[in-house]
Amino acid sequence: GDSVTQMEGPVTLSEEAFLTINCTYTATGYPSLFWYVQYPGEGLQLLLKATKADDKGSNKGFEATYRKETTSFHLEKGSVQVSDSAVYFCALSEPNQAGTALIFGKGTTLSVSS
Amino acid sequence: DTGVSQNPRHKITKRGQNVTFRCDPISEHNRLYWYRQTLGQGPEFLTYFQNEAQLEKSRLLSDRFSAERPKGSFSTLEIQRTEQGDSAMYLCASSPLSLGANEQFFGPGTRLTVL
């Protein structure tokens, strides 16, 4: 079945450092891809998404590009802030079936220090 | 705030007791989902409603679990005869019928501890 694999954390960075969190997926078709973020004590929030190959999702300085050839959707940010400390989840869903479940990776914890 | 709300936020119960959680989705969102998240893992799908109809159920949803969404508004998730393995965060999400790419909006979750 479909699955998502994320790099294991925790990832510990200093403020203004460059961030990459790797995500690869396995799917039978061409899924939509998402990054969700979970701040301490809060629910999951959608950070960005991409629905087809070569699409780039971006939000709050974060970016991820849908790479069909490498089945990847790596999350990047050029300069992290302390407020970016959170758990980041990569997820996919089957195309054109908006009612189906999101399949999540295990999550990657990011800790940014000043 | 008109986001997804869940009650209670925390529940501690003894093994063998029944528990019920409630989810209030964003108004006018037709789709409602339940997920379970254990420590160090991503959320896992449990079940999905479109309006009042329960359209999908995961194999994770044993016969001790039941979910309802009467009138297509709020939803409840009941766990009967709880076991220690049921301890987890239970997440609810909703999405509108018209929004593409299955974008779901999550509530804060109900953390269940079974002693």
C-alpha cells in the first residue's frame, strides 16, 4: 500500500540555519502531497501542498517540490527561526478522491535554538 | 474561532470502561475524519464520514470502536471496554466537499490514557 517515509529526528539547528527535512513516498498513482506542522500543544496545521509533478508548494518561507522521478517531497527553509520549532509531518492522499484518508509519515521534530 | 473543536481534551479512564469523544467540525464542512496518533508516530486513519454517512473504516477500527455523525454535524467516537493499547491521541479533521487536494483541517485532539 501507499506509504510515506521521513527522515528521523530530532533535527537541532541554530537560528538562521538552513533546513531540509527529507520525505519520500510510495504510491500506485500520482498522489497529492502535503506538509503539516504541529506546534506544542496545538493541532496539526497544513503548511503547504502540491498536487502534481514539479509543483512547488510554499508558505511562511518553507518550500517543497513534488519530484515524481525521485518520489520525494523534501521540505526546505532558508533561515529557520526559534518559532519554527515543532513536529513536521509529510503526508499523501490519492488523487481525485478527496474523501480518502491522509497517509502520514512518522514526523520529524525540529528544535531551533537562538 | 470557527476551527475544529474536540472534547474532552484529556480523558483518563480505567481498563474496561467505555469512553466517548466528541468532534465539532468547521461549519458547512461535509467531510469528517477520525485519526489516532500514538507517541512518535504520525496520525493513522480510523474512519471517514461524508455528511451523516460513514463511508470508510480502517482495519484499525475494531468492533470495540464505533463512530456516529447524526444529522451530518458533530461526530462522536466511542470506545467500549477500553484497553491499555487504546491510549493515544484521537484527532478529528474536517474538509469541505468542494476543496481540492483533500485538504483537511484538524482539531486539537483528545488524549486518552487507559490505566
